Amino acid sequence: MSSSRWLVSIASMVCGLIVGCNGGPALTDVKGSVELDGKKMESGKIAFIQTGVPQDLLEVKDGAFAGKAKVGKAKVEIYSYRQGKIPEMYKDTKDKSQFMENIVANAYNSESKLTADIASGGANDFKFSAKSK
């Protein structure tokens, strides 16, 4: 085997082992809308979660999201954050982001029963509605 073929062969194996180039879960376009308490959710995140693979986490802005997610049935979790109470001892802290709190009820994230069936080449246009805590 020539050295160039050998290098290509090794590179293919490494790619397959490290990043799943050969046979990893297929990604497809998804989009949709999220309402919080009957209004467009201003900002937040939506997660599409499938067993055994990393979740697909997309930004929600002005009630809409768009991006890539893995094909298949996924559990859906919705999050939106606001500034939480800052303990007195941290009042002078410049980075207040560590005190953000999720305002979406647990029924739509940690205890979510929401699902999405993400189809390869399908429309994948989802609408979700959540309530705050």
C-alpha cells in the first residue's frame, strides 16, 4: 500500500472514531415557534433530546427557532431565563449571568412530555406552547 493510501485510510478511521463521520445520526433542518403564557417567547432555548446522542440545542428569539436536529423522535425541553435574585455577598459582582433563573415551568423542561418526530427531508415545522412557573 502506498504511503498516501495508508494516510487516507488512517484519516478515514480516525474521522469515523472521533466524530462519527461514517454512520453518525443524520441531521436535518427544523424550525418553529414557541409561546410562553400565550405570547411569543422573547428569548430562550429549545432542546431536542434523543437517547445515546448529544442533544440539539437551538436559540429561540422573538418566538421563533431554526437550525439542525437529528432525525428521529425527540423529547423537547424549553427554557427561558431572567435575572434571578443576587445574594447580598455578590451584589458587586460584574458578571451577573451566573444568577440567571429559568422561568419556564418544569412540565416543559426537566419533566417534559413534549416530543417532536423529526423527519428526514420533512417540513419539520413545530409549534410549542409553554407556561411559566
